Amino acid sequence: MRPIDLLQVLAVVLIWGLNFVAIKTAVTEIPPLALTVLRFLLVGIILTPFFRPEKTQFKQLLLLSGTMGVGHFGLLFMGLRGADAATAALLIQLGVPFSSILAAFFFGDRLGWIRAAGMGMAFAGAGLLAGEPEGGTPVAIAALLVSAMCWAGSNILIKRIPQVHPLTLIGWLSLLAVPPLILMSLLVETDQLIAIRSADWKTWTALVYIVLASSIVAYYLWYRLIGRLQVNQVVPFTLLAPVIGVAAGVWILGEDFTQYKAVGGGLTVAGVAVIQFRQMRVTQSKY
């Protein structure tokens, strides 16, 4: 890996780690679903004029807007309204074991005892995190867990889409997710416009970060790296994102670093690491 590639992959995981703090900052002022609408509307406006999908890709993009846009991101924002940024950064990593389970179901992927052990570690760690009294409300924890499941389901859908440019994927799933998110926000949230108008500069700075840095820059760099380098050179760095998320939550937002986060988070990240490294080894052995 060249030094420039290393700097880019480190920039990506830093952006993604700090993104939990940005979302947490913004959802304290703007209702989470309304904030998700703003995020996706801005991303869609920026990208869709320049990146257009093929007709054969549209149906899958519509499904993906439901699982990734509404399911993953909508519930992630809702979960962060009632949970610590550090807790969210760790629980969302369960998307990795959920993905392995779905891959075994849909593609006949054999898990093996090593990945099964990794799943056990990850879920045990998540159980500890969910049991932390101050980590988040039960509703917020449940929203984060379902968000991780939706991320895993989205990975299955992405595998079924004919080759599509990453920014086409991001732009159109964002735009297509806006109408259902608006409807959901109108049904379950109140005073959205008042909250948007009265939001302070920190909230708007966080939203700009979420839209430009996390949604566009980080994903663009990530897919370029994945396309140019071997997967086993890049994917292990993603394990730094939850660590950065926890550190940022504690340092920037003043969240408590408890034994639940230390032990539960350590088990979750370790379990995810086992799954990822085993998956890379299995993939390499096929070629």
C-alpha cells in the first residue's frame, strides 16, 4: 500500500468514526427522521444530476432506498437520539455478523466454527452494551440493532445490482428514500420546521459534515480504494472506526467510558475482527 493510499483509508475511517458525534450533535436539535430527510435530500440534489442509473438498476435501487435509506440510516438517527454516540458506534458493528448470517442463508455461504465463534463474541459484547443503564433507552438500543440488520440486508441487495457507480448508488438511494422518510416524520414527529429554523450553528455544521464528508467524500474514497487495492489491505482498517467513535464520544461529547463499553465494546470489536479476517481468508482460498 502506497503512503497516499494509507492516508486515504485512514481519512475514511476517521470520517466515519467522527460521524457518530456529528449525528448525535444534530439529532439533539432536529428530530431524527426530519434530519435524515435533510441529509438524503441534500445528498440527492448534489449527486443525481451527474450520476444516473440504468433502467435495469432502478428497481434494486428502490428496494435499497428502503433497507439502507429508511431502515439503516433512519433507525440509526433515531437510535442516536436516545443512545450514546459511543454505544451506537459499537452496536452498529453487528451489521458484520448479521451480514454473515444472511450470506449463509441466501448464498449458501458456510460459516464454520471460527466465524460462529466471532459471532458469539460480537453478540455477547452487544448484550453487555445493551445492559448498560446509561448507554441508551431500550427503544434506542432496539433501533440500533434493527439498523444493523438493515445494513446487512442492504449488502445482500447491493450484490444483486448490476455494476453501478458508487456515487450513483449513494445519490439515487438517497433521493428515493426521501418520500417515505417525510411520511414517517409527519406521522411520528412534531415541530420539525420549528426545530430546523431554530437549530444553532453546531447543528448545521454537523449536517454539512454528515452530507459532504461522510456521505460523499468518505464513500467515494472507500470505493476507489476497494477497486484499486486488495480487500485484505483495506477492510481491516474499518475496525478503527468504532474505536474512533467511542473515543470521540467520550472526548468531544463528554460521555462516560464505563466498564460496559470497555468489556462489551472490546468483545464486539474482537468478534467482528474474527469474522472479517476469516472471511478474507476464505475468499482468498477460492482464487
